[in-house]
Amino acid sequence: MKLVLSTSNILGAGSSIHRPTKSKSNAELISSLRANFEAHYAAPNGYTNGDTKPAKPSYTTWTSRKGDVLEVPALDFSQSALQEERGQYDITLKLFYLPGASPSDRDKQTREALDLVLKELHMPSVDLLIVCFPGIYFDEEEDCPDKLSTRGPVEAEPERLESQIATWRSLEALYDEGLVKKLGIAEFGHERLAAFLGGARVKPSVDQINLRDCCSVPKDLLGLAKRESVELLVHNDCSNVLPRGTVRDLLGSGEQGAGVLAETTKAGDKRKSLHGEEVKNGVSDAAALKGEVQPQWVVKYTAVVKNRGVVENKGYFAVAELTD
């Protein structure tokens, strides 16, 4: 089963979910997903007998299943359209291909991610699509004398250039179709970028790098980017933005979970809701799904009003596979 997770517009009126902590650069994604789930299941029903804390309703009441796809929460594209004409916006997507997902599926994954964002924003195209390959770390390749070595454990081994170019072909097709105006990559240092440029038909317009371990951009990369008209942008996103354990925490039946995935019940931790269902930590778990969950990809999107420089819409979609 495919699980499609969404945040909706995290900049909506009264929203408090877009305030990430400095300690974890994927905090915005995690807090935004959790807040959107809570906004959909926090209905005035299902209070437990003699309990002051409401039991969360079954996930089936606020999600939507279409064949082998479960939307968490149910998607409603009628409320998310941008207010101005297409020409008034700069729309940027960053697509993270996650460790454990098959590179052979990326053509389908890329089109799926783009399609979801276009439906969400009610727009026919985007200005920039940046892709982030798993296992690529900018500071690993570059000779930075002031490295801080704060990245932590390696999450995935880098792919061969041939695999990256094969993925790039699917992006070039989107460019040819007019769905994407510019393409970009992330975390490419001088050697990797030089090799990649040699195999790309549509050259990347942007290389987005993380300077967390380096205080400045190496001169050889600056020179290459200038010669090839590649714009260097700085970011602070996690390389593995949605680990498998994080997805289970978000969707599990624990106190902080959404009750979509079943969890092992601790002894003495069972209660009954008004409807007679088992409740674990306030979560109705009668119909929770069982299986192993594997994150596939995450896409972050932003729509900026050009003449004001204001972000009107920002959000995330993520997809994971649930297997027996």
C-alpha cells in the first residue's frame, strides 16, 4: 500500500507549525505533518469513559483510501489554489529521493510528486525543480579546511554517475514538456558537478549546497559554476529528511502518533472508547494497519509572489510504501 502524507499550506492563517528548531533541519517537515494530522482527527468525538483526554478517532474517518493508495489526511485540492495568475509567482520544488527506494522508480515518483504539487497549487508548471540524491554530501568531496564534521552517520552510499544521469533523463522530459522551466541538483561539489555536466543534455541551472561543515564555497567550484552558468544556492535541509523510524512515530498508535499504523500494546495499557474499540495511549487502534513502512520520497514546494517577495504557499508531500 502507498501512503501519501501531506502538510497542506504550512503558512495558513493562524498556523504555528512552521517554526523549526535550530537543532534539526527536518523539524519543519515533521512538525508540519503532525500538526496537519492533528487538525484533521481532533474532532469532538470518542471521549473515553471516565477519562479527561479524548481518544483519537479511527484513521478511516479522516483519511481517504483510493485503491491501494491511502491519503493521510484525505487530500482536498479545492482549498489550496494560489490567488494570482501563474506569471505572478516563482514556484520552486525540491524533491528528495530517499535511501531504500529503488532508483528505477524515479520517473514515476518524480511525475507523481510534480502532479501533486500542481494540483495543490492549481498551476500548470513550476519554475525550478531541484533533486536531491541519497548519499550525496557536499563537504565529503570538497577540501574545506574548517570542517566541523557534524553530519553524523552516513545514511546511504552515493550512487554511480550512470544512475544519476538515468534519473536526470526523466527530469529532462519534464523540461521538454514545459512542466518545469529550470532544473537543479543538490550537494554536488566540483568533481561530481563536472562529471554530471558532461552527461546532462539539459544542464542544471542550480546547485544547492549545504555549508554546515565549511565556512565558504571552494574556489574551484565557484569557477566551474561561473563558467557553466550554474547558480550556487545555500540550504540547511537534512540529506535523509524522513527516516523510516520517523514515519512510524508519526503514524503509529502511540501518544504522539496518528493511529494509522498498529503497534504492540504494552501490558495494562488498554482502554475502551465509547464505541468499544481498544484504545492505546488515546488512539483507537481497532483498524490500524500492520506491516513494514519504507519512505520513498519527499517534495518541498514554495510559491513566492514575485513583486512582493512574499511566500504565499509552502508545504510538503511525502510517500511511503507499507508492506506485509
